[in-house]
Amino acid sequence: MLLVASAVVFAMVRSAPGDPVDVQLGESGGISLSREDEDRIRAERLVELGLDRSLPEQYALWLARMVGGDWGTSYRTGQPVLDEMLDRLPASVALGTAGFAVAVVLACGLALLAGRRPDGPVDQVVRLATLATVAVPSFLLGTLALQVATGTTGYRIAGPASLDRIWLPALVLGIAVTPTMSRVLRASLVAERGRLYAVAALARGASPGRTLLRHVLRPAVGPVLILGGLAFASLVTGSIITEAVFTWPGVGLFAVDAIAAQDYPVVQAYVVLATALVVLVNRGVDLAGRLVDPRQDARAEAVA
């Protein structure tokens, strides 16, 4: 999966119009160069960056270095890409974790409210609200939230990663993920409520709320764990738009700047990092799901 993703992105970024040398020449600070000097400098830079080679040669060379731990050097900053990523990764992890926590609280609360009386008035309102939220693009939600917060709370849009800045992008990320998580958990809760053990608990006199919390919630969490794990990975490495809107100094904002500057090594490293995180989280979620709901092993054996 990592190999396929890296190859696809490698080809895509290099098929885009222009190249890093064009960007660098455009940022030469207004220095006037003759056409001959510009062509000479461009040719020299292409050789320095290895962009004069064929695409398969470039990919093979990049892959060999990546496997050896050399992620390349950023064309824009001149620093090792791995160091740049590691410097910014804690900010993205903090934002993703905070956003995931918001999503878990909101999704669980909404799903429990909706699942207590399926198809009741509360369920209908929750389903309509989550459906409406899905229709709002994350960049629009972030922009609106930023305008409101800066006008009412004095929120600082610039600055380092800090607690007084993290709450707003975390809230936006959490709200964006909540609809999907709440719908999956609600559907799982409704399905588990119809099983024999839940019906037996109700027959013994347990209230619907008690049955939901004590007997239904744990087995219903299994499907949500898988979705939640993937959501967490996407929040850490896939919140490019939110980091750009709030200028949050994470790997997402770094990747946005790299895309604009056609900084190939950074873009490729970002994709590899994001893909690796998704794979690792997916494995961890699978193990956690088996611990929470051992019936998954039984179902897997039955299918085999």
C-alpha cells in the first residue's frame, strides 16, 4: 500500500504544470536576469535537484534513499524533510487528538439520545442535524467559526501551537467527524437492542436507558472503533484544510505550503507518513475491536 501510494503521488506531483525551479526563479526577489542566465541557472538547478533524470530514475533514486532513512531535503527551506516533519508532527497529533476527543463526546451523546427511542422525535432531530452538518464543507465551517471567534473572543489566528489556539480548530474538526461516527454508533445500538440478551434485560424490568448503557453499548462499539481509528488517523495527517484556515503549525500546513511551492520531497514524505499512520492505526483498531467484542473472532472463524 505504501509503495503504491508513493508511486502514484510521485507521478502526480511531477505531472503538474511547472516545476520547483520555476517557482524558485519566480521568487528571486525581483532580480533581473537575461534569458541566457535564466536558462543556465535553470539547467544547473535541475541537475542539482536530480530533475534532469527520467521519471523512473527519479523514483528509484528517491525510493532507495527513503528506505535508507533519507527523506530528502526540502527545496523551500533547505532542511532535511524528516526533521521538518518531526518538528511539526506533535502539533498535528495534539490537534488531531483534541478533535477526536470532541468527536467522541459529541457522537456518543447524540447516538445515545437517538438510539434510546429509535425513530422517535429526538432520533429524527438528531439524524436531521447530522445530515445537515455533513453538507457543510470543512473549510466553510472553519472560516465561519474563525470569523465568529475573532469577533467575539479575540481568538489569535497567528502564533505557535498552544492551548489558547487549539480549541477552535479542534472543535471544527470534531464537528466535521461527528455525523458519521454518531450515525454508525446509532445504527449499531439499534441493531444490538434487538438481540436476545437486550430483550431479556428489558423483560426482567430493566429500563431502556439502563439496558442501553449496561448491555448494549459495549458490543455496539465494535464497528465504531474501526471508523474512529481511521478518523483519528485522518484528523492527524488529513486536516490540511483546517490547519491552513487556522494557520496551525502542523504537518498539514507544511504540506499546503509545499504543494504551492512544488516542494516534491515534502509532498511525497507527507503522503508516505499519512499512509503509514492509517495502516498502523487500522491494525491497532482491529486488535482493539477483538478485545472489546470477542465475537469478531468467532465470526471470522465461521467465515473461514
